[in-house]
Amino acid sequence: MYELHRTFLQQSPASDDQSVGPATRWSRGRSLLAAVIAVALVVSLLPAGIAIGTAQAETGAGTVAAANGTAHSSVDGPVAAGSTDAAPAGSASVSIETPVSPGQSSVDIRYDAGSGEKVLLAATADTQSAYDTTVTGSGTKRVSASAIGGISDGTPIIAAIIDPNQSSPSDTDFVYVGTDDGEIPVELSAEAGSDIVEVTYDLSNLPSDANYGLTVENRRTGERYTESVSGSNTATTDASTLGGIEAGDTLSAAITIEGSGPSLTLGSASLTVEENVTEGPDFVFTPSTIAFNATTPGASTTATLRIEHNDVDPVTFERVSIEGPGADAFSVEREQLSLDAVDETTLTVTFAPDSAGEYNGTMLFETADFEIQPVTVTGTARDETIQLSTQRLSFGDLVAGESTSQDLVLTTPTDSPIEVSDVRLVSGDTDAFSLGVTNGTVPAEGRLSVPVTFAPDRHGPARATLAVVGPSGDRVGTVRLTGNASTPELAVDRTSIQFPNVAVGEQVSETVTVSNEGNATLTVERAELAETRGVFGLQGGGSFALEPGEQRELTVTFAPEREREPSTSLYVRSNDPTNPTRVVTISSGRVEVVADVDERNRTTQVQATAEQVSPDDPATIEVPDATEDSDFDVDNVSVATTEESSVGVNITTSDRQLDTTPDTDAGFPNATRQLGNISVDATVSNDRIQEVSFTHRVSTERLADLNTTAEDVVLYRYNETLGEWVEQDTRVVAQRNGVALLRTTGDGFSEWTAAAKRPDIRVADAEASVTAATVGEDVVIQVELTNDGGADGVFETRLLLNGEIVDQEDVTVPESSTVPVSFQRSLDEKGDYQVTVNDVPVGTIKVDEETGETNVSQSTGTQTGGDGTETNDSDSEGDDGGFSSLLPLIAAVGILVAAGIGGSLYLRSGDDGDAVDTDATTEETDTTLEVEGFGDDEE
């Protein structure tokens, strides 16, 4: 056979192949395959000991020599060298690695030569090239596609291992290019108890002049059936030739190439026979699911089920029933049912709920021999005293971030009002919808409107379900809510611009592209520079709109007027609901800045690198605003180092608490309120930093709300060693347009917080000069105000008699100080007076027409006794020799001494209150003595 193969190659050299047509080449290719296949038929005719091939197994380089000496193929060495130990005779084997794909550059062939030398042969059916080599031991040969004429779809590849001393090949293998398993497709079908076995195969792409055989075997009985096959067909085998077919039998089928040597299997299939399941009669139920329309509790409704029986045998349903948790609400008219051959009938099903709710059941049909597919039954019972205007509200398309509303109208046909105990969203995208009414009463023959608002905050469709609950607590209806949110999406192609060093008077420019990557119109409300600083310009900014997919270029120019390193930021603000603001940081010279603004979380993060920072040449890093309405913003951060170095910083600012902000008030004076927070990480340690400074802004309106001023705003730095906030040097730079600009200096970076020190003033003490007084007598209320806060403050001090404000005074109280205040009041009517200062009770003063107990003695003169008669002091019982006449003078001296240095002594007339000098004489008998310094009426 091997000489036959060589002779075939010699008949048609490769050089002549170019002159023949495709049909001729295909014919020769099929003959080649037939020749290769004939190995099994003619190798036995070769003389013993004939030299086959000229390959060298040791080097792995093989050649196939034609009679004219032309070398047709060669390959590199073996892919994997196997063992060369001797194997028993006849144990040689060969196999082709699968799958083999069209266009593959090579194919791997595994072999085991057993004992002695063997010839490894490979060929395809579509070419006139073949490959052979001598092999020993075991291993894998990688045969190039060119050695066998290429690998194309549908090509059969055959490999054989041949022992020259044997009459037939030791082993062969076959693959079919382009199939998963490398074999031709074979299908096997059979059923338990069946009379036939069917095998389907396709040999149409294989050479027709080869002999192909089909073998079918029942492994249980060991019986086998064989026949010759060709082309594409289905072979039928009588089951009796296989000893019958039973459930559990394993059948196999194989397509082989016939020859005198071992069979070459081209494809195979196997099958385990399953137990035959006899199908029941053919039924059609119409409808396949019974869904009742909504009904009221206590009422009933019916539906008709049509049953078609298409089998030739009659059938009897021994029991028809409805099972399930809601089955009690359903019933069927007949519990037994019979159908003749090819027959049909109808069955009435009734739905009669006794309360509102959802009901579900399963209709079962029971027979003695078959299982029948059940029918699903559903129904809804509603309290129809409340009626819904619709069962669906569709809001259409809406731009995310906007909102629209519709009304769900609830009515009642009754002549009595009906309570709606609950209206709620029960499922779906409930965050995209909201309800204006969640309960209420439907008036008699009236209506209750429930506003439903669709306000999506993200792109895409939104669906939810609204439920209305009646007075009994049961749902009376549901409404399907749908809407779609289209969203503009702002995109900016860069986050920073770093201009190079430019000579004074020159100008350079950079472009920034703004685009809309969403599916709704993007409105850019403002594209502008934070500050031009006289050297930056912007072209194409302002307000504009971009449709989906559109873009616009903005040009930033830089034209320095003098030698410095200015910086600014480009703000692009839009109606993008997710990220409405983009910031492009713009710098020149040695500072490079990249910023990210998270407007939703009101946070700005800046990463910057500054070169050549030194004590005399600090670097300033601009910080963009997080939001337009922030009460606290950082304009820039400046850093100077102890020696020239490069500094990188990561700055995070917010008017809210950051994740890194220590959660403590330690170090703050009482009533201090935090305004914003700063976190700074640097690439240099604090011992290498000479000074840092923060320029920051605070809303003066916010400060007024906190009852404090810009002078009381301080930046605190957290001291980890002390575990508390430490006040840093902060001063007000300017105040304008509702903003206070401040600058704070420090000696390092860490966690910082801006806080406003506030006054914390309280009434510490209050007392009255008397507990009883006569009508018209002046009473003095002494008050002490204490400020425990960290800032000066003005306190509105109010005097109340019997709950009514009768006097008040605004008093300035310095921080950490106590200030005295006094009120003097004449009580003109008889009665009891409850005295209060602000919310601090002082006590009760009893006023009558008689002389009350006082803390300040009255002056000499006539007094009115208890009986209303005038008495002379000298005539009084217990004459003291005139000492009593000195009491006013002694009291005056005592008060004068108590008043101390700086006090001025006055006498106030009891009639008209005019002050007179103490040297003047007076005939008034009703006088009081006061010390200057209490209240507004200083005397």
C-alpha cells in the first residue's frame, strides 16, 4: 500500500497541479484518501523487511520522498517526546488531537510505537500531499498544514501507525475538520418496545470509492447488526436482530471504513433507552387561565371553560375541583365529567368572594389513568363603595430632575361619606413617585383627588404600583404608575489646564470641549472663569444648550502682564441632575492642579503639585467652590517650606463634616458652631513646613443667623496629641457682597475646621430690693448677666410684672464675663406682683397702702401711721433723744462709701424726679438715694 501511495504521488507532481481544474484536483484527492484507506487492505501484501520511508525519528525531521526524489513535506521536531521503552507487540496506537479547525497551521498527532520502529503516516482527502516519518517510543508529532496540503473545512484527516513487519496497520485515526469532536455526525434513536432502531449519518463529503460500514450493537444482549452504507441517509435496523429493545438498554452505532485491518471509526453515537411514557388524551382548555373581572364582596360572577377532547378514546373526569388558598371563593357546576371520542363540552365556574382581596386557585381534573394539566383561576374582590378614576397613570417622558403631576380621583356612588384609610406606593420604583394625599374622606356623591407626582432623579423607565385601602383595611384598587426619565449628561474633556511659562506680552490658548452624552437637552447655565486676574480670558462661554450628542469648544487664553504665576478655575454649570457642575483648574508656571467637585455631597477635592517651593517663594493652590449656595468656601491654600522642595497636596473641603473630621467639640468655647471643614495631606512632613495659610469665605447672612460676626470666625487645627481643636491666627481681610473674606495661618497640615464663636448669655442672678412696698414706692431689681460663650454679645434683658413686660434693656456682655443690670420701678397699685427677669423668677412683692418693709430707710419727716393720723417723730413713744433724726444722714454716708471711687451721689425728688446737687437743701420728705451705673437711667 505504501508503494501504492508513493506511485499515486508520482503520477501527479505538485508542479503539474497548477494546470488542472478544481474538479480534477478533487477527484485526485478522493483517490488519495482511498489509497490511504487501503492501508488496511494491502500492507499485508508488502514483502517482509521492506524499507518504508526515509524519516529520521531521532531529529524529528521527516520527509516524504516521491519516486522522482522530490521532498514533499517537512516538520520541526516533536512537540513532546514520550517514553522509548519497549512496548508489547501490537500495542502501537495513534490519535489526532481534536478539535481541528479550518485554517489551523498544524495538527498534533499522538503516537505510541510500542516496540521497535514504526512508520507514522498522515494525509488529507483534499490534496495530493502526505506526511510520513519513522517513530519509536511514544510522543506527539506536530505536522504542519502545508505538509498535508492545508487544513480546510470539511476535510477528513487520516493518521496511521504502520509496522513494516505486520500485515496490517497497528492503529488508525480519523478526524473531520470543523466538527467539535472530529467525527462525522451520527444520530441514534430507539424506544423501549419499539420494532426498529434508526441511525442517521452523512458521508456526502467523504470519497465515494471507499467502503463504509454501519455497526449497531445492543450491549445488554451482545447482539450486533452490520451493513454497508454510503451518502447521507437513515438506516433502519430491525430490533429483533439486536435481541429486542428494553428500557435501560445501551445501544451504540458506529460508521467505519471497511478493510482487512482494524476498522477506522469515522463517527459514532450511543443511547440509553428510557422507559416509554404513554401520553394521555389530547385536551385543549379555553381559556387556559380563568381571570375573573373585579367584583364586590357578597356578589358573584361566572366564567365558562371550554374543554375539547381530541382523542379517539372516551375519557371520564372522576373529580373536578379547585384547590388553593383562595379556593373557597370558587366553585364548579359539575364535579364529574365524561367526554366521548373527539368530543367537547363546557364547564361553568363561579367566583363569589365574601370579602375584598385577591383570590387564586387551581382547577384539577382527576382521571384513573392520566394526569391532566391544571387550569389557573384568579379573581379580585373590591369594595365598590370607593371607585378609582383609572387603573393606570402614564407620565410619559420627562427630563430627570424635573417633575410633573396627575390626579387620581376617588369617588363613591353612596349617599354617605367613605373613609380612605390609606393611599400608598407598594412596589416598584417608589422613589420616583410621591403622593400628595395618603388618606382622607370621599364625600357623599363627591370626589377625593390624590395628586401623584413623577420626579425621577435618574435616567430610564420607572414603574410603581399605588394601592388604595378602604375603611375595612382591604385594598379597594390598585393603579399602575409609569414614566420615563430622559437625562442630560454633562461631559468635559479635561479637568485641568497647565499653561507653560510665557513671556510677558505673549498669549497662548487651550481648548476645553463641553458635550452632552445624555438623551435630553443639556442646558449650560453658565460657563465662566472664577477670576480672570487680568491675564486669563474665555471665548465661547456664557449660557448655551446642547442636544444629545452635541458639543461645544471653549477657548481659554493666557496673556501675562507681569512676571507671576496666576491661576483660576473654569466653572461649567448645567441642568445635569447627577453632576451639574464641572470644574477645570487653570494654572501657570510651577503649580499643577486637578480638581473634582461633588456638588451632591457639597465637596471639593484638589490634587496639586508645586515645584521649587521655599521660605521666600511659597506656592498658592486655587480651590474651586463645591456649590454656589455654600456658606463656607476655601479660595486657596498657600504653603512655604523650610527649604526648597517639591510639595504635593491632597485638599478636601466641604461645608459639611468630612469622613476624616474628628467628631469632638474639645477645645471649642461654649456655643461654638462649626461652619466648614478642611482636610489636607501633604507629601512633606510638617517639620519641613514653615507656614501654611488658608484664604476662606463665610456667608455674613449665616453669621447673622448664628448671632455672631466675622471677627468671631476662627479656623481651628486638630491637635492629635492633645485630642482637641486648637485656635489658629485668623483675621478678616474684607467684607463685601454678603461675604466675609478671612485668612488663617498655621505651621502645618492636618484636619481643620472653620467655626464661629458665639455668645452664650444667661441671667445668672436676680433679686428685688424689697418684698413689700407701699403704693407709689420705687422698687429696685438687681440682675447679673453672665456670658459663658466665646464671643461678645448683646442680651435683651426684660423685666416682667405678673407676666407682662414693663421694661427692657439691651446689654452688651463681653465673652467670659458677668455684667450687673438694675431696673427701678414704681408700683402704683395695691396688690401682689410676681417679678420675673426674662424666664428667671425673682419673687413676689406685696404692695399696699401701708408702709412696707424696705431695705432702704426713709428720710426724716412726717410719716403716715397705720390709722392715717400724722405724728411727730419727737412725740413718738420711746424717744431716742434725737438719734432717729440722724438716720437719713448715716444711711447716705453708708451708701456713698459703698459706691466707691467714681460714684456720684444724687438725690431724686419724689415728686418730679429732677436731680439736685447734694449740697442743695430740700424740703421734700420722700427721697431715694441711688448710685450711677445700673441700667439706662443712670443717676
